[in-house]
Amino acid sequence: MSVGFFTVPFSSAGAADNHIAASVDFIRDLANQAISMLSNPSLNKADRRQKFRNLFAESFAVKGIGLYVLGRYRKRATDAELSEYLTLFEDVIVNTWADRFTEYAGQKFEVNGAVDTPSSSKAEMAALVRSTFFTDPSSPVEIEWRVATNGKIYKVVDVKVSGLSLAKTQQDEFGAVIRAGGNKVGVLIDKLREMRDS
């Protein structure tokens, strides 16, 4: 999956050589920040969501993921619909993940290494960073982070949980909503508004 958020080709062989190890460090640091921030009992719901929004916007290719999730229906959206959709997409994802992290109760998170993976864009290099989240000692959850990099810029472009791509799953769900609404993107936008405000 390439989300097209890089436009400058690599100019440093050193950056290419180091992107695997740096991607591991990036995910480890991201997880530590998220866990520390979102499991902080002193933060109220609004503050937790805002802090997570900042971290999410910094670490994830939000626009690219949102466009990928919209898929072929992007061509059916007006400029106004596309703009509102991307705003709502970020709101819903931030709220969902921020609230989910309130359930974190000190479970163990481990980064298990990474491998190089092909990218469909010549301007990107990509790595799959593998990790394990222990909800309890006997129930580990395997999480795979797809990280795209260009020089010193690192972004998460997809997350797989137990082998399932969150971006692809979301794409399927959104597509079903649009099809059920007569192939109109506005129907999805209405649904996202409801999700944001619930």
C-alpha cells in the first residue's frame, strides 16, 4: 500500500540502509507515547482525545489512509464532500482509538523486529514492524505496522491486527455503507457524523 504522502526521492544510501532499524525505533517510541498518554488516569476524555489526535496526525499518514479507505468512491465525491470526509475520518479514528486505549491496564507490549517490504512508490521505502500486545499472558495479539519512510520522515500507513488490515477492513465497511446508500458518498459522511457525535 502506498499512500502517496512522499514526493521527494531518496538521496541518501545511509537512509535506505538504516530504515529497518529506524522503523523499529519509530514504532517502539510511538507505542510508548500512546500507552503513557492514553492510559494516564489524570486526563479526562477530551484531553486524552486531543493528545492522541496530535500523536496520530504526527505519526500516521492520515490523508493517504483516508483516501485509500474511500477507494474507488473517491471519484464520486465532490471537493466539498472529500474535504468533509477526510476531517470526519480523522475524528472517528482518533475517537475510536483513544477510547480503546482507556482499557489499557499495564499489559505488555513488545516489538519483535522488522523486515523490508516492497513499496509501490519509488519515493518510499517500507518496512513491516512486528509486535505483540499481551492483553493477558495467555492471549497475545500480533500487530504488524507498515511504516513508510523517506529520509527522516516516518509514517504508519497501515496496521494489521492478527493478520487483518485495519485499512482494508475499514475500506470494506465504508464501501458497504456507500453501496447501501445508492453509491452516494454523502451517505457515508452522514454515518461518520453520527459516529463522531455519539
